[in-house]
Amino acid sequence: MMNKAVPALLAVMMGATAWLAGCSSQNTSTQIPTATVVGPIPSETSDNALGEKLDYKIIGIDAGAGSMVKTEEVMNLYGLDKWQLVEGSDAAMTAALIKAYEAKEPIIITGWTPHWMFKKMDLKYLEDPKNGFGGAEQIHTIVRKGLKEDQPAAYQFLDKFWWEPADMESVMVQMIDGKDPEVAAAEWVKNNEVKVAKWVEGIQPVQKEKLTLAYVAWDSEIASSHVVEHVLEQKLGYEVELSQVQTGPMWAGVAIGDVDGMVAAWLPSTDTSYLKKFGGQIEDLGPNLDGTKIGLVVPSYMNISSIEDLQ
């Protein structure tokens, strides 16, 4: 298998790993300690107390991610002029979350589901009365134009690929508990042969044809991309290269044909700007997972319930 990770992102992951005493999504063996759920933090003494305590910072992920773009729009919608959206990565964001959670300190992050952090910690979305983040979303499979003719077996499988949030979460939890993504994906496929058989039914395997898929370094997309890679290689005979990039380059790579596809397009809201930009240059095979959500997330012990409380 060829898993090409961006060095800079690996450096971030190593930094997050150092704090987590060995815990991250990639190549680790140390488990995240199970955090203890605590009672509510006492109410703040003034309207600005929470903002001051947090230095008016919302912890985000990588710049250019659809969720970051959407969060900036939501901050403008609610007039959160004092607040700053901090760029980082999925690993750095979850490290900051766990640190605050274990210390029973307040924190606000850009969150999404499915994600393993909701399995490990008691978290909640802040209410969004203006519906700035939109409702439930789907994750779509996007391929380059011409893939159907060039690689019909891969196209047919990617068109059939569909799983549930619980499936994705089970792979993510295995990863964060210390298993390599390749191992977690292989075990999931082994334990879900009936579902996988439907994905590849009637598809003629190939002989070591090469395929490149792009993904972003979010645990959800690491999980799905490695499952797809494993099926393509072990069931259909492909040699797959996984290319880890940021959201913009992922979409652009499919559009210009540098990569064959991806299973990481959050639509219709989160990645809408990329769909508008590249929609005429790609083929959307439709959703591979239903019921996703993005928004501002806080530990449940915080006495805050709505984005409006940050005004």
C-alpha cells in the first residue's frame, strides 16, 4: 500500500501525539485515557466572562476546510466580531479538546459527526437558531471525468460504496485506540463481508491497475479512504495510492485529473464553495454516507447552549 502523508501534517500530528502520550490517528499504540464526565461548570459571572477565559478563540482545523469556511460565515452571521477562529488540524484540535476536558476547562471547537470524540467524551453542539451551519449533510464520492471509461471496475465499486455512520465510527475508534488505519480498515472489512460483497458484486477484478485517491487528514476521511483502499486492492486487484492533502487541493486534484477520486466531499453545505468552483470538471457519484453534521461543539459540562450565547 502507498500512503503518502504530507510531512508538515505529520509534524503537527507528532506534536499532538507528544501531548497525548502517544495517541493520534496515525501509527500509534497508546490508548486515549477515558475521560471522566463531570458536573456543570458554574455559570459565568458576566456576559464576557467565557470569552475572556477563552481569549475569544474557537479552535478549528486546517485552513481551507469546508467546515472552517462555514464557521467563518456563521461567526459573521451571529456578529461574533470579538472571536477568532484558530487554524490548526484535526489532531491539534482534538488534543486541545482532551486537555481542556480532563482539566474541566471550557473550550469551543469546530466539530462534526461522525467523529470518535463523541464516543470518548460527553460533548454537545451549540444550538444554531439561525441555521447558519445548515441541517444534516451527506458525504459524497467524487471522481474525475473519464474514470468510467478508463477504470470501469473502480468506477462501479465507488458508485456502489455506501456505509453507515456507525460503520465509520467503529473504524475511527479502533484507530484512536492505537491501530494503524490499514489494520483498522482490514478488520472492518473482514467483519463486514456481507456488506462489502454487495459493493463488489458483479465487478470484474483487474490485474494491478494503478489508482490514486485523495483524502484530508480528518479521522472520518482517514477511516473511509483506507476502507475503500483495502477493498480496491484486496477484492478488485488495484494498486492504490492514497494522497493526503488539504480540502482545496483534494477537489482541484480530481478536477484536473491528477487523482482519480475521493470519498470525502461534505455536501450540500460544507464543501459547497468547492462544488461551485469545480462542479463542471468532476463527476459526483452521490452520497456514500448520510446523516453527517457540523457545528460548534463544547463539553456538556459547560453552561452554554447556543451560538447566540457568544454574542
